[in-house]
Amino acid sequence: SQQGEEDPQALSIQEGENATMNCSYKTSINNLQWYRQNSGRGLVHLILIRSNEREKHSGRLRVTLDTSKKSSSLLITASRAADTASYFCATLARGADGLTFGKGTHLIIQP
Amino acid sequence: DGGITQSPKYLFRKEGQNVTLSCEQNLNHDAMYWYRQDPGQGLRLIYYSQIVNDFQKGDIAEGYSVSREKKESFPLTVTSAQKNPTAFYLCASSILGNQETQYFGPGTRLLVL
């Protein structure tokens, strides 16, 4: 079953603007991750945030986690055309053996 | 795409045929996974293996089979019992006990003729 649900499904912004994507999940988790997928390619791991963390940074990426609301957000600052891709959140539920992915947000950066 | 290769990139299957998708990794990872991705959807877990000669069903294992005879290889067979096989198939691997960080192959797109 799909645990993570990203919002919005699609997002189009101008280059240089910030892009924010949200993810909601249903069960208790050990951690939450964000992956990126270019069209027709495999997924690339971007960042992981653990359930006891509230915010994490990696370069132009900023991830927040609110376990009380069971939600996370991914912020990409100063977007570039090369950031155009689909972004997925994935959760590892407690006691689970595998990741559960959401349906993704398709991000388009207009040059 | 890390040290994981999938072949072929595109695969065509006739109705009633079994086809096998290859996944090889040179990362020395114990755990390997197969996911299915449909258009506009996230990934769904088909099968996973944490050790050689052992594997477990994921959320959508019906119509699929796997084997894990070698640590480096985790082939997926899409059988004729899978009624809707057209999809993008992704293989991944991870360090055992660290399944939260998975490394993905480039994927195989399967099309039914």
C-alpha cells in the first residue's frame, strides 16, 4: 500500500525560485527519505531524516519532518533547470523490511 | 546509478510468455530488491532478498518469481500469470540492516505486444 503521498502531484516554477514539496504518511516510521528520478531512469537517494530529527540540510536541499502531523517537506532553493525531475518520499515503517514510496511530485523548472 | 546494472533497457513480451529481467550489483550488498513503477505512480515492492538463497514476497509478488543463487545477482521473472506486466521495473540493493538507503539501477521498461 502507498504510505507516502506527495503534494502537489506536479509543480512548475521559474528557474531561481524555490520549490517546496510535501509528503504525508500514515504509520509510525524510523526515518523518511527523499529520492529523485529523472525521466525513464532509476532513483537517486537525496537525503534521509530520522524520526528524532526535525530539520536537515544538504546543499540546496532542506528537509523538515513533523512526526506529530506525519508529514515532511522538501525545499529546493535557487532552482535550476537540471532540477527538473520527479521527487519521491519513502518511509521505513517500524518493523518493516522495505521502503514504501509515495506517488511523487513532478517538478518542472522553466528556464 | 551506482554499481547496479539492469538489462535489457527495453524488453518486449508476447502474451503468454515468461521473461526474465537481469539485475547485477558489484557493491557487495547483501540485500536486493525489485520494484514495479507504473506511470505517474510510486514504486511498489515485488520481492526482496536479504541473503543468498533466501527471498521474501513484497506487496505485489503475484505473477512474479525470483532467485538469489549469487550475492551479485537477483533476476526477476515475469510469468504469464502476471496479467498486466507492462511497467517500469527497478532493481535496488542495500547494505543488510540499512535498507533505508537503497541504490537503484537504471530500470527496465517491459512492454507487452
